[in-house]
Amino acid sequence: MGSRKIPSDKINLKLILVSGKTKEFLFNPSTSAAEIAHNVFDNWPDDWGSCPVDKGEVLRLIYHGRFLHGNVTLGALNLPVGRTTVMHLVPREHLPEPASQDDPKQKKSGSRNCCSCTCCSIV
């Protein structure tokens, strides 16, 4: 990580691409996931190669295995200021639906959606 001094009022995000390349960015706790994606898109690091997307809206952050919705802020995630937090950055047009075993749609229809198919139980 080197000798980079992190300001006590900022969050240092270490972003990791699928390729394994990393880069660190400083943000305020009030910065949203959508703002981070736009900032990274607008300041795409040269050593990452060409940007895989045409617009920042397609870049998604993953934290602790979950996609972050655009309006969630770093502060809402309780990330420590003055420290480094690691997140993954991936190009993805749509966020996956939240997984829930109490999904009322599944209970009503008796069907389950997995991957891109619909599986139905026939009685």
C-alpha cells in the first residue's frame, strides 16, 4: 500500500477489477455508490487499460459479497474514516434481485426463478 497518508475525514477505497488490477481513491463518507462509479469512470486509471463500459452508470461496487445500490453512502455502510476499505468494481447493467426465502411471488405461484429459467413443480 505504500506510505500514502489517508486524511482522517476521508475513506480510502481500494477498488479491485475482475482482472485483479487495483487502484485507491479517496471519498467523503457522504459519497454514494453511484457517485463513486461516476468518479471512477471519469478518472479511469491509465494502467487499468481501456474502460469496459461507455457510461459510469454500468459500473457496480461489490462490498462483502453484495452489490451496492446507487444511493447507499459510504457512511451508511459504517466504513471507518481514515482507513482503507476494499471493494470490487464490475461492469453490470442491472443489479440482481435480492434473494429472499420469504418472497411472496414464489409462494403464490409455486415456481422458482433460478439463473435464466423458470422451474415449476407439477402436482
